[in-house]
Amino acid sequence: MLDIALVLFFPFFMAFAGASDLVSMTISNKVSLALIAGFMVFAVSIGMPLSAVAWHWAMFAVVLAIGFALFALGAVGGGDAKLAASTALWLGWEHSLSYFVIAAFLGGLLTILILRVRSLPLPDRVAHVGWIARLYRADEGIPYGIALAAAAMMVYPQTPWMQHVFASAGRLG
């Protein structure tokens, strides 16, 4: 049961955050809070050493501080900053660098794609769909939560969380 929860919990909230940012340009604080609470529950459940838990929290604090500074400068959205920090909590020092490199690459591609789409006329058949019309507006930002979520799901299989699942599956097989 724990293995199924580890396979589903983190990816579910990442997918939800990305989809939410796409359709509303917001990422609820509840997503970040659920990820934080889930981290603690799963860390205890897999027997993560207290020192490792502390290092994960240190990564969270560093990313949150940087995220808030970028938010204050208007470079990122508040939801993106909190999602990045709660994701870094799960990924720790070992995997956060690759996460941010992948997120930057995907975010660049996403930005190019959205800017390209914005240069095209909005088709009449979708002009009444609020979130699509919002994506077309030049004064709107980029739903960067999509890139953050996709990068997190790309890195997640290499984490201790999934290594625990793979080891459990190996013991069963």
C-alpha cells in the first residue's frame, strides 16, 4: 500500500499543479501544503534518517528564500515559488539541481511555444473558453507551473522514494 501511495501521491499533486496553472494561472497553497505534509508522512513511513529529513528541509528553505526573492522582483509567481520549494523538499540536494535544469529548459520551450501561439489569431471556436483566451493575452504571464511539474515527474523516478518502491518490487519478484 505504501508503494502505491509513493507512486501516486507526488505525481498526482505535480499534475494537478501544472493543470491548475494552465487553466487558472494559479497554484493553490493547498498543493504545496499537501506536498509538505506528504513528505513528512512518507519520510517517516520509509524510515528516512532524521539527518536526511533535515537536509531535505534545508533544501526547502534555500529554494523558498530564493523563490520569494524572485517573486519580490516580479520574476516568478508566488505559487511557482512555493511549488518549487515543496518539490525541492521531496527531491533533496541530490536531485534538485537536475530538477531545476530540466525545469528551466522546459520553461524556455513552454515560453517560446506560448509566445508563438500568442502571435497567431485566436480561433473563434475557442475564443469563449476563458483559460485559452487568457493564454493568448500578451499581458498574462507564462504558466510556469507546467514546466515545474513536468520536470519534477521526470526526476522523481531517480529519487529515494521510487528507489524504495523498486526495491520493494524486487523483494516481491
